[in-house]
Amino acid sequence: MPLEEYKKLRDFSKSPEPEGSDKKRSDNLFVVQEHDSSHLHYDLRLSLGGVLRSWAVPKEPPEKDSIKRLAIQTEDHPLEYAEFEGTIPDGIYGAGTVRIWDKGEFTIEEEKDDRLLFELKGKRLSGRYALIKTKFKGKGSWLFFKRK
């Protein structure tokens, strides 16, 4: 079950987050959500394989090249999460306010275990981007940046 970890971390009787369904949607959607929880950060989500693969980005995503951001891979989220905005109550995993910061379509140029090269077509993030796996700060660490 691809969303097992996502569902294990949440209590849907208390959280407004979507549980997810078996609905199929295209694999070219991306969203960046501003998440004001214990620390303000941004969640980058790319629809791949029927789920939103997700990374927490501690600083504002790079709109220009030459800016690199740490991105920590987190659990996959359901596709419905791409539309989610709201407040996760205190005491619940991920408590805080979630707002859509940017969204649009993306195209994969290369996908390997240690790298994703893609083009984003959003209102704020537009152009060729990369996620490169790194050993910095643990196994879920990636570098996220706009390519020249």
C-alpha cells in the first residue's frame, strides 16, 4: 500500500487532510505548499506513480538559478493533497496552516534513484529544476535547485 505511512501518521477524525482514494489522475501535477507548523517550511510535491512524492524544503523554493535548497524527503501523500489548504489542529502530526504557494504541471526529463530532473510550469516556479540525493543530514536529504 503506497500510502500506508501517510495514513499511519494521521487521525482523519481530527484532521481535515484528505485520506486519499483510488482515483487515477495524471502524473504531471506539482504543488508547493507553504506549511506554517513548528517551523515555517515549504512542501514540494510531484505526482509520480499515482501518489504525490514529497519533500520538505526548510527555506523558500528557488525561483532563480544558483540558489540551492535542502529538501528532506517525507512520506508520499495522496493526489487529493494537491488541492489541500487548511489548518491541521494542534496535537496532530503536522499541526499548523497549509496554503498553496504554487502549482502547475511538470515534465520529467530524467528519473534515477539519486536524481530527478524536471521542468516546472507554475506561476512562481517555472523552468528546469533538479532534485539530487545527497548524504548531507541523512538518507532522505536532497538538493533542490533551478538549473541553468
